[in-house]
Amino acid sequence: MKNLEELKKIRERVKKDLELRTGKHRIKIVVCLGTCGIAAGARETMNTLIDLIAKNDTSDTIVTTAGCAGFCEQEPMIQIYIEDKEPVVYGKVDPKAAEEIFEKHILKGEIVEKYLFSKGK
Amino acid sequence: MKDLADHLFDILENSVKAGATEVKIILGIKDKKFFCKIEDNGSGIKDEDVTDPFVTSRKTRKVGLGLPLLKRAAESTGGFLKIYNSEKGGVILEFETDIAHIDAKPFGDIARTFVDAIYSWPKVSFDIFVQQKNNKKLSIFDSKKIKGIVNYSEMQQKEVRDFIYDSIDRELKKIGIDYQFGIF
């Protein structure tokens, strides 16, 4: 690996930026990345969500991953956990659907019925 | 699975699911054949044929398709897939595909696969090497070195992710692993 010096410089910039917005994560989005999810394009969905978080500066939201949830035909699936609210699961979330869900559910708190798979535990 | 990048991500997930904390990956191209060796320190495999779709460790359903699909993709080009326990207790997986074969899958974005893996499983150390023409191994990514510089939340930032992506992608392209079928 080369360029570790360059990484150090990037780190200094990023560190300052992070210090400005320290806060707790209020929203967690879980992308299912089992074999079924991967084959259905879930990595694209995940990267779309990560980019949307950066673009909208919603630093209270994180994206994590999980394995197969057992509903492979619904992949790519995402689960959304918002503090003090029931978890919501969406199915067949391609990048376009991810954008819509992000805009409505993450930013405004509205459930997007079109892609809804289940509500509650 | 539309490309080798997806397959690669899938087998990395197998290692993580088997409890691996260290995963070593070697990639290379020789005589128009792409080969990949992955060594982990996970729980290993029991005495069973894991490339059989009806053998799986998961409990949500009774089939596992990841390895059989990759095996088929490799063999359909005249290549192979081998998986066996290492002496240290983890698993070694090797596969080779003929990238000039008509049935070969494109590489896809392999650098993105690694960035996604590093993002998805921050506790796992990934060590990535490319095999150069003179048979020497070149380290192109070392989780431990990176973690000595950036912490977990810094690693999640776009600028750091882009840096890691570019530094891996540049080295992969040098040995001919390009988005499509490589440079000959």
C-alpha cells in the first residue's frame, strides 16, 4: 500500500468535519446482503443510501448490513429502525426505490406503501 | 450474480459468517486466466460438500446457493473452484476462470466489492494482494495499517472511502483487472 501520507491528510480534514457534527445515530438502515440480496443488486442499494446520507448531511443515520432474512424473493430488502418507532421492512428496493424511501421515510417519516413488506416486530 | 465482483462479495460474506476476523485475498491473472485465493481464520468447514446447494449452515432455509453458483461460473469456462480447511483452522478457497472464454462473466467493479466489504464488516481485517507478472505478491490494501490511521467513523466518510477505492482500483487495473474483461 502506498500513499499512506495522503490518507493522513484526508484524515485530518475528515476529523475536523466529524467533530462539528457529533451526535447519536437516531436512524439505522439495515441492508440484507446474503447471497440472494447480492444477486438482486443490494450492494447498489446500499451505496445509493450511503451517498444519500452524505448528500443530505443526515449524520444521525447509519447504514449497516445483515445476512439473508429468509424472504429471498423480496430482495433487495432493507429494514429501517427509527428511535421510538416500530421497525419497518421494505422489499424489492432497487436504487430508485431507495431514493424514494430515503426522501419520504428517512427525511419526512412517511411510510412508502408501494415497497412496504412488513411493519412491527 | 451478474459479475465476479458479486461472487467475490458473496464468498467474503461466507468468511465473515464463519466468524473470521482476518481474511487474506490474493488476486491475479495468468495466461488469460483470473485466479483468486481467499484464506480466512473462521470456523472451517465440516466434512461435507459445501458446493452442494443442499448443504448450508443457515437456518432460515435449507439451500445455499453462493458456492454452487460460483463453482458453476468457474467450471463453465474450464476453470475450477476448490475449498478446503487450512492447517491453521480456517478455510482456503481458490477459484480460477478463463476470462477469454465466451461464457466468462465480466469482472464487474471489484474495487467496489472490497470497499463494500470493509464498510460492512468493520471488525474484520482484510489483507489484499495482487500477484504480479514476476510472481511477486504486492500488498494493495492492509486493514491494520489503515486502522492505524483512521478510526471507524472516519472510515465511513466518503472522502476516505473514495481514497481506499481509488488506491485498490489503480492496482487492480495495473494487472489487467478492469471493469469488463481486462487488458491483454
